[in-house]
Amino acid sequence: MAKDDGPVEKAADAVDTAIDELTGVPTDDGDIEEFSYDGATLIAEKRGDQASPRTVVLVHGIGMGRKVFADLTQRLEDDALVVSLDLPGYGDAPEPPRTPTMERLGDLVAAYLRHLDRGPVTLIGHSMGTQVVTETAVRHPATVRRLVLVAPTVDRHHRSAFAQLIRLGLDLLGESPKVLILGAREYLRAGPHLGRKMHAMLVHRPEDSYPRVAAPTLVVRGEDDPVAPPEWCDEVVAAIPSAESVEIAGHGHETLIRDAGPAAEAIRAFAQI
């Protein structure tokens, strides 16, 4: 039976729909699934070709959620099943009792992939999501066919909240209204524990895990991205045994959100979609 929302909930839904329409996010949900494992819950939204042998799973960065991947999903869904996730405490996923580490989030994603039962997938992470998917690939290699790291964090040479916030602020200067509107909505949804989530991101050391990644990996960087500078991305590529890189001209940290077209082309070629 449908929930009888009150006036506040109805107003919030109307604002949410208006933001979707303004930013080109589909106002209809795909196939939504809630999945829980080890005390945490994620939300998965499936779109695209269920009959395709290719499955692409998208994992967002800090403060974001599955809806920021709308443009990329629309560019891939004709030729693959595309599954975008809300990690625990982001988007529509409930806040967990305790903030998960990147390793625990990697385990949660892997448990969901086994539940999805589509075989090894192309796993794509953006920003903090690259840390999560790296842990999935290292700790559960049978679940990952190919790995894509877009704007990888955290640059080990600048591992502080202050440095990360300054760099993100620089990236947002001059960013498109679409990115700013979507980002503002998702950060509000991320709730009151964003500081704890930032801490979990910063204490994680992805550089310790990169050498253990077995899956072929593509590192994607926006040419103007101050959060993931070229020196750091070069270090990431060098550390992963089977990695290649691509730089998206004229794009910054939010390259998958503002206009996913160039990144989608690179991902299609790499993942053979």
C-alpha cells in the first residue's frame, strides 16, 4: 500500500522532481533494490539491457549518490545492464549505526555483486568511490572483471580534510549549475555524519591496495582536476599491475556528472561495451 505522505514530504518530493527535471535526471526510478549486509544497507538502481552479457556497477564519491550518474547511465544502458548504488548513509540509503570503513564498504559492494549474480562486472568508482571499488577488487577479485577509477582519491601527499576541501572548492569554481545543484542536493541527503564519513575516507590508504589489484584497470582524470592531480594519478597507474590512463580535456573532478560523454567513450572502449 502506498505511503500517505504529509504536506512536508509532498513538498520535498516536488522539489526533488524539479531538480531532476532541471538537471536531466530521469524522474522515474529504474528497478530499485535494497540490500543489507553486515549491518549496513545500500540502494541499487538497475537500468538498461538485462539480456546483455555486460554489467556495469557505479559507486559514487563522498556526499554524492546514485542520481549523479544519470548521464553516464543513459550513455551505457543500451548495451549493458547499468547498476548505480547509494552507499549506506547517502542518497536514499539509511544511515548505518556506525560509519563503515572503506574496506567494509568494499565488502558490502562485493556481497551485493554476488547477490546480483551477473558474474564479474565492470566496477566504476568516482572520487571516494574509487577507494571503495579498489577494496572490492582486492578483497573479492572474483567479482570484478574490469575496474575503472575516475578522479581517484585520496592523494597521499595531501591527506587532510583541509587540503581536500580547498581542492574541492577550487574545482567547483566555475563549475556548471548542473553539478552545483546536484551536488548540493546530495550533500544535504548525506546527513549529519559527513565529518565521520570524511574521516573514514582520509584514514584509508589506497596506495597500499593498488599493487594487489588483479583486474585490468582504467584511471580516468579530468585535465583540470585539482583534487586528483596528474602526479598522483600517474602514481596510481604505476602502482596497479595492469593499468592504463586517459585524461579528459577541459574537465575537472566532476567529469562524470557535468558531461559524461568523453568518459563514457573511454569506458566503452576499455570495457568492450
